[in-house]
Amino acid sequence: MLHYIELIFTNLNGWGLPVIMLIIGIVEFSFGLYENHWTNNERILDIVCFVVPRIVVRPLIAYLGVLLLPTLLPNAKNIFAWVPFWWGFAIIAVADDLTQYWYHRLHHQLPWLWRFHRTHHSAPYMGMAMASRQNIIYTIFFSQIYLTTTLVYLGLGYPVLFVTGIKALITTGAHSSIKWDKPFYTIRWLKPVGWVLERLISTPATHHAHHADSSDDGIGNYKGNFGNMFFLWDIIFGTGIITRQYPSGYGIKHYKQEEWYAQFLWPLFKSRRKGSELSAGGPMVGDSVAVVPAAVAEV
Amino acid sequence: MKTDKVTQQKIIRDALISIVLYALPVLLMLLSFRISGERPWKQHPQAAVKTTR
């Protein structure tokens, strides 16, 4: 039995997750959940962001890890291999996801970092198509990848296999336009489970709120709900809002449908759209210019 | 453009809380070893080799 579970997670971290994403993506598309927002420019950007990190960035980081870690940390290989599985699981779950929480939160709260994360928020829809959508710099400096690679080198590779697998399923589920969490808020006997679930992990309701294009309806919370696997960090730090509802619009209000290559490769390539955050000399944070001049720093 | 002061203070406060959160599973593990008397690093051949060097 354990062998099969191990096999599932090994494959999940390899080809399994992309296949799951493709299947869910096809279902979302067939149900028309992207409405008319998936234009040619969005389509190219989503596909490039889905493919390039998987075939270039991640293998390169793993290769560099194998190359550099023995030099940086000699004699430390497998030094913590004695750590019992469940303790290793807890250590990695916290180390990986709390680091990602901070990486994500700082990209929203420090204005100079916003444009590296903006690409993920510019999609005017939720779903598998935009789940991997990120600027290349954001992907390269995805801080917890380096932390987790180091922990694997130190001997915690086995629990990493399960944590990354579970995390991938949760974050994929939270981005999906299939609102799988709805029964937990509507069916009476499931409500207590829902109460725990929405505080512990990211769900479509809480994560969709993070991708809302407005917070005026009291549902959207694009200045919070930063959690990736665990929503618990938002509860602890007071950055989360739970409404059990889904926003009516996604994306960013000042989106100018910037060219896919500018969204993917900024600041190496700039947008030609006038007034765009990604254009040469454009504003650092677009909505601060349109709504409240120089007063609100966050997006 | 700068981050407002309230946000800056919240970031510093939450970063300090995070240090405790990072350490928590490690501290709980060590506490469990203390209570149970387990010494798993002594049973693991690779770790034993490292400590004898």
C-alpha cells in the first residue's frame, strides 16, 4: 500500500501534475469557464508560462543545486536523514510554505517588487490556464525552491516528495475555476469540515478573492489572502478575509493587455502600451496613479 | 514610491513571529525526543559516521 502511495507522489511530482492540470483545464474550457477572456495574447502567455519553467527553469535549478550544494555545504549531504518522516514532513511543510507566503506577500506590499508578480494577477479569469502564469524573474527567484532543494540535499528528500505533491494539489485546486469548495459551505453536515478547511488551506473562495479586480464588494481581497498551501498564515498574521463567496471580476483594473513577451520577460522586454506598469518609464503601481495619487503603495 | 509605515511595521512584527513558526516543528520534535528518550540520529549510519569524524 505504502509503495503505491509513494509511486503516486513520485509520478505526481513528475508528469502527473501537468496531466491533471491539462484534464481540469479541458473541463474548465468545455464548460466555458474562461468566458471570452482567453484571447490570443493571454493564450500565448499562459502556454509559455506553463512550459518554460517546467522544461528550462526547474531542471536548471535542480542541476545547479546538485553542482553547488556539495561545495557550499561539504559533508552535509544526508546529515538530517535520521529525522523521522512525520517530523520531516512538518518541518518542510512549514519551511516551504511560510517562505512562499513571505515571497508572495512582499511582492504585494513592497511596490518595487509588484511588477515581477503582476503577470500572475493580470489574467481576467481563474483556472488552470493562469495557474502557472508568472514573470520569469519571479519564477527564477521563487525562494522556497532553493530552501527545499537544500533540505533535500540535507537528507529530507523523502518527506519533500509528499509535501510538494500535496501542496501542488492544493494550490492547483485553489486556482481552479471549478468551485469544488462550495458544498462545504452549503451542505449542512459538511459545514464544520468547511470551517476547518478554509482556515487551514487555500480554497477557491479565499484564493479567488486574492485575484479579484476590486475589493469594493467586500469579497475581493487582493491586498491579502496571500496563503498558497496553508491559509493558516493569513489567519495568524491577520491578512486574510473569508466570505465563502466568489468575486464577480478577476484581474487588475488598470490592465492594458500588455504583450505576452513583456509580461513574461519584464524588465528585459518592455511593453509598448502607453501608461503601462511594464512600459519604459511607466508607473511602479498602476492603480495608485489612477485612484489615489502616491498615497496607496500596495496592489 | 514607498511602503507606508503601518505596513512596514506589520511586516517587521510578522517576520519576528515567523521566526518562532519556522522553529516550532523543530523544537516540538526535540521535545518529543526528550520525553520519549529516542535518539534516532544514533541509529542512522550516515549521521553516526558524520558525528564520529
